[in-house]
Amino acid sequence: MNRPSRRRVCNRCGELKVRCTLLEGSDTCERCARLGHQCVFVKPARAQAPSRRKDRLDQLQDQVNSLAAELALRRREEKAAESPVSATSIAEQRYQSRGQHLLDSTPNQSPRPTPIAEPQTAIAQTHDVFSRGFLTISAGDRLIAKFQKVKMPLFPFVIIPPDTTVFSLRLEYPFLLLAILTASTEDDLPLQRKLETEFRTTICNRLVMTDERSMDLLLGLLVHIAWHHYHFETVRRQLYMITQMAISIVVDLGLDRDHNFGLRDIAAEVQGHLQEDTDAEARHHTSAEKRALLGCYYLYSVSSLFRKQLYMRHTDWIGRCCEDLATRPEYPSDVYLKTFIDIQLLSRGTEDIITCQDILHQVNASFEWHRQLSDVKELGREILARHSQDDPNIPQSLLRDLQAIPIYINKSFLHHNIPIMSLHHPESSLPRDSIIKDLFSGSKNCISTMCELPNDVVMHLPQTSHTMLWYSLLVATKTALSSSNSGAGSREVKPVYDLAVAASNLHKRLSIGDDVWAISQRAIGFVLSWLERYEAQGLRRQPPKEGSTHPKPDGGIPRVANPANNGHSLPMPAWGALDAPTNQSETLFNGPGWDEVMQNMMIEDFFPWDISAQLPWPQNNGGPGVW
């Protein structure tokens, strides 16, 4: 329907607000013609189109349209892949524009579980942390650059190429992107906690609900586990569970090449094709997949320091991956991966020696194990000389492991609670004093050198380095208290106390509030209190009386309440005040609920290991000493 044209009004009639009527066949109105005035008409104003403001729904619709176009492009490529003529050109164009070669993680041709459907992935991207306003794209790019520069060299099992952007990771590796963002926001605790919650939700949706197995999930889990200590509120409950998820993906993807007992393998072995099939499948594994396998083995081995139930078998394929990456490195950091793994093998070697010789049962066996242990120590010296300590490219995390070699070699004697005296033999080249000395010197080096590092380096070290710091503190304490038959005195315990003070000061410098470093500092404070109690009282631990109303310790590490929850705090007496014990100190250390207080005040929610099982309880040495 045509609307009538807008009627024009001359200037004079418009000012007087009177009717303006044009004379027929003239450009002058009746009033101006009658009065002899010049009749000037106003040009009609052009109607303005209504302004449209893009609201949030419009932006989301644009994103959906963009993703739909990308999905259509992928489908065309899949159809074109069936044609060998055009598949190569299309793939090259898309890889250059989108960075599909990003992590060199093209799946091999072995049978694998089907990943999540593409439409679901596209829908998930519309509800990620960027579309929901947690982060901007530019902020995400800065966090990726931070991860590449600061964190990635410390954990070289997951490599992000220099030209990686949020767009490329968001398109191909969204879960890895989320893990990188979560690990790189340690200086923004509220944001990091939001991202960590989103990370766990994604695990539930993709890994559990949809049964997805992919390199995206595996690499993301490895990054999250490596810096999982940032999330001190969920470490004990979820660290080992997430580690088990990672090894499950490794097995399901066939990255470990560790064939299980099945009909397919039996048939191949009978026909003589098992080794041939294994070699053919091994050629399809990419460098990223090999790094992921080695990273999973490394994290498993370090986690077994405090949970020996975690065990991942070292196979010939793992050794082959180490050799391949060392001889044909894709990135400079690949040459160090073999050293990471070989250090973990030292403790496995000692464990095998102890188990095979049956030292635990005091069987009258030959002392061949002394020679075998010497061979393990020789391997440790060879590993230590493999890389120069002055190498500017060597990762700081690897330096921490190199300094812990004496601990890795001898820690099995502590884990099995072998009496140190039983290790002495007149013909042995490794008497008990040598084992104790190696354990204590290794622990001292680990703690002191880490405390000397700059704060910006310690802040970004993976949880494996911090795990070794805590383990070294426990080892130093136990070896110091075991170094004398009549009980340790001030001379043995004071160096351990100094190491604990240095570690406490380190975490104090790192803390910016209610974070992992503050909780760790409080935990070390209770180790100091334990040592002070040992020196001041020298009391023997008493079992709970029958009928006691106090709860029995659960065997876990004593709990320290969160500082934000008005938790208890334990007084830290000065060394000078310990020379003359008072009734107050006796009440503190001899109170009816001392054991239970220690159990409730230490931080079971953060440190998953059992400190009460690692440290021997103080024995009566005849009174307090003076340090």
C-alpha cells in the first residue's frame, strides 16, 4: 500500500502555523501570493531508519552462524577427502589458515574410540569461558604467551608452538586451552577458581558423560595435573583421580603400546605377526603423543612418592619414545625428556633389588644386592653428568630432580621401613652411614637450592618440584632422627629445623593471601612445632586410653583449618624459651587431645600424604636439649 507524499509548508506559513495551500500550477501558496511575499518551501526531512543496537543475543547469533559455516566447511572437506585429487589442496589451505598442525597430534591409524560429535563441539564453543565473559580474546592470548614463556619450559611434555593463538586452540584443542588458562591465572585467584570449576565440569561432560577419548583431553589433563597444587581446596580429593583419568586415556588411545591379554594378540602371536604389527603401529605415533605418554609416566612416578599404589609400568616402548625424541628432537626441550624418565627409574631399580633379595624378611641371602645397589648409584652418577649444570636451557624442574637423585636411589629403604642397622655388613661398600648420608645430603640440597631460587621461578614450578620439596623435608627429618642408636639429639635435629625455617620463609614470600603458599607455610609451621616438641619434651607417643572419648586419628595428615575459617593455630615457642619447660608447655604437649589436635590442625585437604606415618614420634632422651 502506497503512502501519500508528505505535504510541504512554506517558511512563513510554517512560522505562523497557518494553513499553506499551493495555487494550482504554481510554486506559490495562496497566502504569500495575496500578500505579495516570496514563498519559500522547506525541503522535506529524510526519514531516519531506526537504529539497531547489537545486544548479547545478536552477538551469540553471529557466533553460531560463524560456527555453522565452519562446520559446513569441515563437512565439505570430509567429503572431498574421499577424492584424492582435491583432498590435499583443501587440507593444506585449511591447515595454513586454522593451524591444524598445531601440536602435531594427528591421530594414528590404529583403532580408537570415536571422539565427541562435531555439532556438540561447535555448541560447546558457544558456551566457553570467552563467550560467557570470563575472559576476552586478547587476555587469553596474553595468558597463552605467558604459559609458553614461563611454564611450558618447566614441563616440556606438552609443547605449544610459538604461533599459537586463542582461535587456533579454541577450534582444535578447547580443553587444552582451558587447562592453559587455568594454570596461568595463579595471580588472579577468583578467576582461577572459576576456571578450575569450569575445567572439572568439562571433564564430567566430555570424559564421563560422552565417553570421549582424545589428545585434547589428555594434554589438558597433563597440564592441569602439572600445576594442580594451585587448587589446594581440591588437591587431596581429586589429584590422584585425575591422574588415573590420564592413564586411562593413554591406554584407550593405545599410546602405551602395551598389549593386554586378548584374542587378537594371541592370534597375531601364533601367526608371527605381533612384532610386525607393533612396529607398523608405532610408526604412526606423533611426537606429541610420545611426549604425552612420557609426561603421564613422569607424573605417575612422582605421585607414587606418597601413594605407592600408583604404578605405571615402564615398557620398552616408553624407552623407545625417549630415544626417538632424544635423537630426533622436534623441539630443543625434547633432549631432556629421557633424563626426566631415567631419574624415575632409579627408584624402581632399588625397589626391585629390595623385593628380589627379600631383605624385608631378613632371609639369609647373599649380599649381592650391595653390588646391584652400587650399579644403581653408578647410573645415577651417569645421569647427573649427562647435562651440564651451567646449561642455560636446562629446565629448573629437571635441576630439582637431578639434585634429588640420592633420594630416588635410597628412598625405598624408608618406604619399606627397613631398619637402617640391618643394612650394615662388614664387606659392604654401602654401610648404613652412607645411605643415611646420601638421603640427608640429597634432601638438604633439594630444599636449600629451591629456597635460593627467585620467587618468579618458584611460583611457576610444577607440582612435582613442590612435592619433592615436601618429601625432602620429611626424609631429612626421618634420617636425622635415625642417625643415632640412642636417639637423635640437638646436633642432628637442628639442621632439619633450619631447612624447615627456610622452606617456610620461601612460601611466606610467595603468598598473596589465602592461597596454596599460605596453607603450605602453615603446614611447615607444624613440622617446626613437632621438632620443637621433640627437643623441648622428648616425650614418647602414648596410645589412646580405652574408653577415651577422643576420636581415633584417621591415619591421614593432621588438618590445618583454612585461615579464612578461623581455624586453630599452634604457638611457635622461641628456642630460648624451650630450655626451661613450664607447666603450660607440658599441658600443651601432654594434653589429652594432643594427637587429635595435630590430626585436625594439619592440612589433610591439601597434602594427600600421611605425615604422621612418615615421621617417627619423639622419644624420651632424658630431658630437653639446648640448640
